[in-house]
Amino acid sequence: MQRADGPNSGVNLVLLAPLLLTIAWFLANISAVKWLLSSVAEISTIYKILTSVLIVALTARSIGNPHRAIELLPNLVLRRYPLLLMLGAGILSIALQCIIDIKQVTVLLFILGTYGLCGLFSEPNFWRKNLPIAGLLACILPFNSQFNSGLGLPARVLTAQVVEQLLSALQIKAISSYDIIVLENSIAHVDVPCSGIKTLLVGTLFLLAATWLEGRQLGLRWLAVCAANFLMLLSANAARVAVLVVVSEVFKQQIFAQIIHVPLGIVGLVCACFVTWLMLQRVPKIQSEKASDISAKPNSEILKNQPLAKPGLIAAVTVLAVISQLSHVETPKMAIAPLRLPENIKSESIPLNPSEQKFFGNYPGTQTEKRRFVVGNLRGSMLTVASTSWQTYHAPELCFVASGISVDRLERKQLTSAVIARWLSLKNHQLSAAYWLQSPQLTTDNFLSRIGSDITHKNQIWVLVSILFDSYLNPESYEVKNFASNVHDAIKQSLTGEVNENQTGI
């Protein structure tokens, strides 16, 4: 006598496995999902159109040929490459979040991993041929309008430092800052377009689109072409910035530099894309469906006859979800003692200007304090920005330039035994300024050191100290060094919670 619930039980199990796997996958990537949903409103119109075109193209390609129809059926099949893509993206995403959390990269991996999940339910040949489409969407959605944060800022810092080395090789003395390059008596901005992120994005989209349209096979050869494309785009951008700096600041041809700024970028991008396309011709095309089906059948499914394979996969992704939740520790509220300076330093609070309020308003966990000070012959203002996120900070000299204060010179100066700072001459040598980054264990003028500290000291509090003096000063003077030492000690005591009996609150 047959049990009544036999067939229904089998159907339920068939439906339950995909459902549990999908839920576990999205739980493992919940932070990426939240960030992606929150950024939808910021996506520009052109990105919305491009995304819609890609989705329509994918749908049309499926409907147009019934033999290639995407079969999203509740029949979970453990295929090698989709499984590797899904699990690899999930593991790499969690690892990167533990090391350094850049949301755009997390979302990119989530989209690729989700396409790997879809490959467990779809026809293999269709999935492989349209993998570049998933790559296009993964590049477009995270990098829609957020170039100034995430990868954008480190890219500008690296670009400025690479160009500094190129200029040094040409015997041109230069020093790079967060977003600028300063020569002997001039300053050149490395702005968002010069960072190379947009160029790299467009070049990558070209490679993926060409791969998809020509039906090229993704493999080791394609990865080699992708790496070469990456290096060419970065090199072209660094060379462009170096040429612009030389033309504008060495030969004093600012107008000519403005004229060639965009053409140089376009020429570099087009040349890199053309060479990439030539290399792509050496990558073999995907085999025709009949031939590929014959060769792929033995390897199309793995662990097919293992009854615990699907429950094991669900358990593995569930473990990833648990690890993701455990590793995603909410940033603790910053506990900073009140800033206390020696009694001889007189100060009073002043409000942030509108641009500062707007910028720091995007980071609710940031603590800012701005004060006027007077000590001896020194007068000026001091801004301190305390945060656990390196994305909060940007170059103080950019604030000076935005406020109409020109930057004449920027140097690295050893103000005290503990403070190596950036020293600026401003407004035709009428004003001076200094700034540094400080944590309980380290004081530096290098923004990359601040980023690197996130790897070894997660959620550590750092303070950006920016001081603007009301007159032109010598950084070697006793008054400047003594003031810098007092400020450094006060910040250190504020970070560690120590209180000195010779200091009072301000």
C-alpha cells in the first residue's frame, strides 16, 4: 500500500532545497543587499538606462531562441563553475569585509555570486555565454555615482604618488598629497576624473561587452587579457596626469593643459581598448551548443549521486551567513575624552562652515570640533575630525582651495619628535597651515598609512588635526613646535582617556 504523502513529500523536498539555498545566500550577503537598495535612488539616469538595456538584451536573447531559453526551474543541479563562482564570491566577500570594507567591491562580488546561484537552476550553455552580462551588471550597479568614496579616494592617492615618482625620474621635484601634486611654486589637482576609476570602469565594460558579443570563452587566456587591460588603463591614466602636470605647472601652459585634458583621456582609453580587442582575438570562442553539450555532459553535474550533496551545500552557505553576521560587528560608539589643552592656550568654539557641515553630515558617527586659539604670537583656527572610518577624511588643502585660499607650497616637516606633518604655505606666503593624522599608537601624514591601519586595527579611532595660522610662520620656530607638541599630547590624552593635572578643559 502506497503512502499518501510520498509524491507530495518528494515535490516538497525539490522545492525546499532551492528556497533554503536562496535564503541562506541572501542572508550571507545582507549588508551588500542593504547597501545596493539604499543606493538605487542615487543611480544616474544613464546608468538606469544602461542597466535596463542589459536586462532587456538578456531577456530577448533568451526568448529569441527557445533552445537557449533560461530554465529557472526549481531543479537544483550542482554544476561545477556556477558553484565555484557562488562559493568563491561569498568567501572572498567575507574575507575582504574582515580586512577592509569597501562596499562597492562587496556588492560586485554579491552580484557575481548571485549569477553563480542562478547557474544552478539554468541551462549550462546559456549561463556560460551570458556570464559577461553578469559582469557588466556587477560593474555598473556598485559604481554608479559613488566615485568619491570607496575605491575613488585611494585611487587618487595612488595616482598622485605614482605621478610624483614619474616626475622625480624626470628630475622634477614634487610632493604628492591626498588629492594633489605640489611642485616648487604650483599645485596640480588629481580630481575624480584623474583618479583612473572611471577610465578603468569604462575599459572593463568594453572588455566584457566585446567578450559577450563575440562569444569569447572565459578562461586563463581571458584573465590574462583582463589583467593586461587593467595595467594599460592605469598606465595611460598616470601618463596623462604626468603630462598635464608638466604642461600646466612646469611649462606654465594652463590653457593648453585644459584643452588637452579630455582628449588625452579619450586617446588613452581608446588605445587601451583597441589593444585589448586585438588581444581578445586570441581568446577562443565558446563552442557551438551541440559540440559543447557533448563535451560538457560528463562534467555538467558534480556529486549527482550523492544524497547529502544538496543539504551539504545549503549547510555551507548557511555557515557563510553565520560567519558574515558574526564578522559584521557594529562600529562601537566612539569614547573620546574632552579635548584639554594647557591653560596658556586660550580658545573658543566656532561653527563649521556650510561645506564642512555638508561633508561631515554624510558620516553620522564622525565627531568634529572647530576652535579659534590664541597662544603667545600664534593665532588661528584648529579643526579636529575623529572617526573610525578612513572614508571620512579628505585633504585639508582642498578645503583651503575651495575657500579661496591658494596653496603655494606643501612640505613634509618633522614638527616634533612625535609629529611628522604636512606644512603648507598659503595665499602668496601670507598664511601657514599644518595637518596630521593621529591614533593612540601612531601619528602620520600619510593617508595610505591610515587606510592600512584598518587591516591591523579594525574600528580604531583616528583624529585628523588641521591647523590654520593667521600669519606666515617658520615651521622650525620654537612657538610652532611647542604648540604642535601641546596639541599632539592633548589629542593623545583625549584618545586614551588620560587627564593631565596641568591641563584644563577648553
